[in-house]
Amino acid sequence: MSFTPRIEYQINAPVDLDQMIALYRASTLGERRPVGDRERMRRMRDASNLCVTAWDSDRLVGIARSMTDFAYAAYLSDLAVDLAYQRTGIGKALIDQTRGALEPDCMIILLAAPKAADYYPKVGFERHESAWILRPAAD
Ligand SMILES: CC(C)(COP(=O)(O)OP(=O)(O)OC[C@H]1O[C@@H](n2cnc3c(N)ncnc32)[C@H](O)[C@@H]1OP(=O)(O)O)[C@@H](O)C(=O)NCCC(=O)NCCS
């Protein structure tokens, strides 16, 4: 980009489903999320109870979508920034805003996408050697 746009951050603002799906695609996270299944994406959107969004005017350019009890743990399921806006600090700001919405002793847990494996140490996360996944039976 030739100029730095003014980005605004919102917590739990309404997000249009088409805009959300377009962002997942534009960030490349869509390669790893069920963007072709609108109903599943709708349920993902509607069930998250902490969703921080980044806006360039009315364009959705970033999202951090979490499920949390606010007191002990937050699962940061999806972090995505539009490719055209990546590496301008939006991802870090989305994480900071997520953290700010939680109680101070609440931790954030996530699974890194392969492309973002080197990102999380840069923004303060530490690798956990005993994370476990119970895969869906359909796998
Ligand atoms: C990962 C992602 C959210 C990062 O968002 P971003 O807004 O581009 O990142 P930031 O601008 O906040 O970057 C903060 C720092 O990390 C670095 N960084 C950004 N992306 C990186 C990556 N993929 N790998 C390593 N470092 C990265 C930046 O250069 C910056 O470093 P600096 O502070 O030394 O300048 C974004 O690249 C993205 O949406 N990727 C595709 C979807 C994805 O993989 N999401 C994660 C799913 S778990």
C-alpha cells in the first residue's frame, strides 16, 4: 500500500457473513477453514463470544475470533488479516485488543497455521509441548 490507512478496532461488532468469508479468503486462512459451507461459517461467527475486528472505513480487514470464559482461558480460533494489509501491525493489534478484553490472568490458547508458525513467538506466545487434539470422528 502506498499510504497507511487508519484502522479502527471493534469488539463484538456485527459482521456480515459474506464480508467475513471474503476476509478469510483474502487472508489465505480460508484454505484452512470451511469457507465453502456458509451455514458452518455462520455458526462459527455466531458462537464466538469475543470477536475483535479491524476496519478500514467499512471494509473488514482483520479478525480475531475467540471462545472464552474471560477468566481462565480463551481459545483464539481464527486470526486473519487481509493480505493487502498484512505486516502493518494489525495482527498484533487484534491480539492486544483480545487480551485487553480478557481478565488479566486469563490465558490465550491457539493452534498455529503452518504459515503463521514463526509469527506467534514474535508476538509473545510460547510453544506448549503438551497440547493435544481429539480429531473429529469424520477425520
Ligand atoms: C498471521 C497474520 C494474522 C499476521 O498478521 P499481520 O497483521 O500480518 O502481522 P503483524 O503486522 O502484526 O506482524 C507483527 C510482526 O510479526 C511479523 N510477521 C507477520 N506475519 C508473519 C509470519 N507469517 N511469519 C513470521 N513473522 C510474521 C511481522 O513482520 C511483524 O514483525 P516486526 O514487529 O518485527 O515488524 C496474517 O499474516 C494472516 O492473516 N495470515 C494468514 C492467516 C493465518 O495464517 N492466520 C493464523 C491462523 S492460526
